[in-house]
Amino acid sequence: MVTVSIEDIQKDLRGYLRQVESGETLLIVDSDKPVAEVKPVESPSKGPRPFGPCAGEFQVPEDFNDPLPDEILDQFGYT
């Protein structure tokens, strides 16, 4: 982790952001008091999403695809 003052980061923001892009974490301080931490954003996984991670944890009711009752449709303004 790199410690950098507010004044220094204002002088070379792009340079410090390049460090963050390369994986470095910045601790921004004001008069040696920590103010913020800037970390690289974790990129989403490049692999395929897992299939069925919740399999067996719940059951879809038989009437799942049935039309909604009129009283519910009324609440959405569809009748």
C-alpha cells in the first residue's frame, strides 16, 4: 500500500491512478491522518457462470406461470 498526501495526489492524479490500475492500493492522508483508501476495481470473472448453484433449495410452484389474479393486476393498472 502506497501512502500519498492529498497535495501530492492533486499534482499527479493520472500517475497515481495508473498505479491503482496496476493493482496498487493508495492510502490518502491529510496531515498524516488517513482520509481514504483507493483500491483497484475487481474485474468480474471471465469464466462461465455456474449452472444450478441453488439446485434443490426451493421448488417452483405448479401455478408459477398462471395468470395473476385481477386484484393484483388492478394494483399495476393492467385491468
